[in-house]
Amino acid sequence: MHTKIAHITDLHLDEDFPQKQEVHSREHFRQVLEDIRDKGIKEIVCTGDIGENKGIEHFFRQLADFDLAVTLGNHDSFGQVSPYLNKKSDGQDQKHYYSTYQEGYQCIYLDSSQGVIDPTQLQWLRKALDTTKPILIFVHHPILGLELKVDEIGRLQNRGEVRTLLENTLNEITIFCGHYHMESYLQYKNIRQHITPAVSYQIEKNKNEIVLDTHTFGYRIIHLENGQVSSKIQTLSHANKKTVTH
């Protein structure tokens, strides 16, 4: 059986910063959804940084006809997002994490909204990894680091601890994440990590500064077929770049 999943991330709908950078986040989101529909994809996973205020309601209203799974990012508020969530969470203390089985895979959805995978969630993750199936992890923050400025200022606080837990698992693990507003692929031991471009704006792969590309946006299509996982980036763009000092 062949399953297609659209992975979207980092929409930042109705947030001040993208608006000040003249990023048209709602329009980018509209075009991404149009492309997803044109490709006949019914399942979407969003790995966080949805937006603020009316942007949250807009997000869930636009996705009402899809089979939607959501993880939370560092710009998300559990209190604002939780009324719209339709997946039962195993999380405690206003955390949203859970696992499902799909097409022969153990799918794990983590909550890194506070910039850390807390001890309770780590304990839960250790149990969720106890499976004979290959594992897909959806999380906002990357687990494997990049030698870039954006990684220096925005990394998951305890990613080394999480990585050690994953690498000591016998299973093949594929991570789909966002947060860094770029496309990237890294492999370490049994871990394969795919960072998906943002729906809002991109950040260039630069070691010394944060350079924004405010007119390129996109998402990833994940294919699950016959025990194999593959994916492809879908990019939409016009052209503009800005340097932001941090």
C-alpha cells in the first residue's frame, strides 16, 4: 500500500516578525494547500510554529478536510492550540505527544515546544521506542545538529540526551522536523533526519549570520510504500533576501 503524507512546518501565521519582513504567510499557506490538494494528498503532519491569535483558528479551519496530526513548536501555546487538537495525547503538564501505528511504522509525535524534551516525555519516549517496527519521529526541533548560525541560537537544549536514546535503539529511525526554516538531510548511525522548508520564509545555510529568504516557501511529501520511506521537497518561490542581525 502506498501512503502519501504532506509535512508542513513553521507557518507563523499572523505573527509580528514575518509581517514586518513583508512575509505573506497566509498566502504562502494557501498556495501550499492548493499544491497538496492538486496532488491528491489527504494526510498532513504539521510540526509546529503554527501562528498566533486568529492565525490558529484559520490554520485548523483550512485543514478541516484533511487527516491532520500536529506537534507543537516553540512559538506555539498549548492553551491556544489544544481546543483544536483531535489526537489523544499521552502528555502531561500541557504537553502534546503520542504515538500511532501506520503502514508498518511506529509513528512518534514529540512536543519540543519548551525547547527541551522533558524527563517525563523522555521516559515515555523510551517506552515508545521499544518496538520491532521501523520508527518515524515527527518533532519541531532537529535532533541532529548543523554547523550553522541558526543552530547556534535555536538548538534543542537536551538534543544530545535525545540522540543518545535514539542511537541506542536497534531500529532504523527517520526524523521529520522543522524549526530551522531550510531543507537539510543528515544521517548518524541508525538515525536519518530530514528538515523541511518552512511555509513562511527560509533561512540560508550560513555559519556567520542569519540571512532570510522571504519569498521561498514549501513543504515535503513523504511516501510510505512496501516498508520503505522516502520523501521529496516541494518548493514555491519568488525572490528576495534579507540579513537579520542577532
